[in-house]
Amino acid sequence: MRSFGYYWKEGFRNIFKHGFMSIAAVIIMIACLLLTGTVTLIAYNINLSIIDLQQSNEIVVFIDDSLTTREARALASEFERIDNIATVDFEDRDEALEIYRQQLGEDADILADFDSSNNPLRNSYIFTLKDPTQAEQTIEEIQQVEGTDRIRADEKVISKLIQVQRVFNIISLAMVVALTLISIFIIANTVKLAMFARREEISIQKMVGATNWFIRWPFVIEGMVLGLLSGGLAFFAEWGLYNEMAQVVGDVIPYFQVAAFDSVRMLVLGIYLGAGVLFGIGGSVTSIRKFMNV
């Protein structure tokens, strides 16, 4: 317990002894965490929007004209057996004709000669998919259902959306990795300065028999405390920044749905604190090795 108290006391002493460098390290780590977190949250929201677009991208299946409406409705059970289909909606040809009339408005007269006896439209099904990446395979399974005539699906649109999703994921991952390395480098140099200033003291401790970890622990605690402080402050800064950005995006792009910060608040807090500790300890451990060789 005495050693444990000593580690913490020395760790905090290092922070205040090199106050300017500690403040600089905290500010830079906050900036790195904010950049990383903001990029990740933007990518997360874009990813959600892409998923919504993919799921709303419907597949329309027209039923063979030789089947009655009752027979066409009976095909629903066969379509529901296809694993990747999320929703199955039947559109009656007569109801579709009335909807089409309403959509035409003043031009509805062009359909005046059509009724249920000579309806030019067909019974159809509208599907949404669970996994848009399997669209082609699902379309093949739909085509195998007897009574299916023609399928309308924007496979190219689905494919482009998936490509966009992958690009954003790669960009966000690359930025997270790069900013993580920058943060570790910064905290490592901060701890290096503290150890360099105390190199003679470390040499004396080694000569009187102090173990490497007895010397290391105060510096590890210093890095951890700086990381925790940076993570906590970055979280509150991100909270305000995210809500402000959500307001701006909502005004500029009303149809773009931004996830509420409350839905990811605890996850962001945990990641920021965890990342801060990781950066702090990682920076400390990587910087003190050469000072152990006395």
C-alpha cells in the first residue's frame, strides 16, 4: 500500500512539475480524440443513412397476367420463405390503377377507358431486403417462384451504395489509426521529457536496487491520468460539437437523419476514456525503455 501511494504521488507530481508540457499534451490529445471521434461519428451517421437507403431500395415483382388476383395473393407464402426478404407487400392491380389515377390528377382522363375488366396494370409484390449485398442472389430466388413474370430492381444503385459505404468505412478506419498513433507519439514525448529531467534520480534508484517497474509506475500513472483527463474533456467537447453539427445538418439537409447523441453517449464516453488511458499508458511504456538501461 505504501508503494501504491508513492506511485500515485509521484505520478501527480510529474504532471504538476512539468505543467506546461502536461497541458500541451492534454490539449493535443483532446484535439486528436475530437478529430477521431468526429470523423467516426460522421462516418457512423453516413453509414446509417446508407443502410436506410439500401433498405428502402425496393424490389418490385410483377406477377404473370394469366394468374387471377386470388392466385397472385397466394404466392405470398412462397416469397416469405426466401430468407433475405424483410417485408412482403402485395399491390392489387385495381388498387394500383386507382392510385395511378390520383397521381395523374388533372390528367387522369387518359385512364377513363380502363377499369377492372381491361386493367393494363399487373398484380405485383414490393419487397425490401434484410441484406442488400445479397440482392442478386435474392432476385434469382424470386425468379424461381412460378408465376413471377418480371422483376424491377435497381441493382446498380444498391451496388453503388455498398461501394460508398465501404469507402467511408476505410477512410474513417485510416483516420482513427493515424490519429491514434499521433496521440501515442505526443504522450510518449511528454513522458520522455519528464524522465529526461529525472535521469540522474533514476540512475540513483537503479544503483540502490530499485526494480524497473518501481521506477516505471509513476510515469505510467502520469500517462494514464493525462489520458483520462483528455478523454473526459474531449467527451464533453464532442457532446456540444455533435449537437451543434446535428442542428446545422438538420437545417441544411432536412432529409438527412442524424442519430441522437443520447443513443451513443455512453459508448462515446467509454471509448474516449478507454482511448485516453490507452494513449497515456502506451505513450509512457514506449518512452521509458531506454532510460532503464543505466
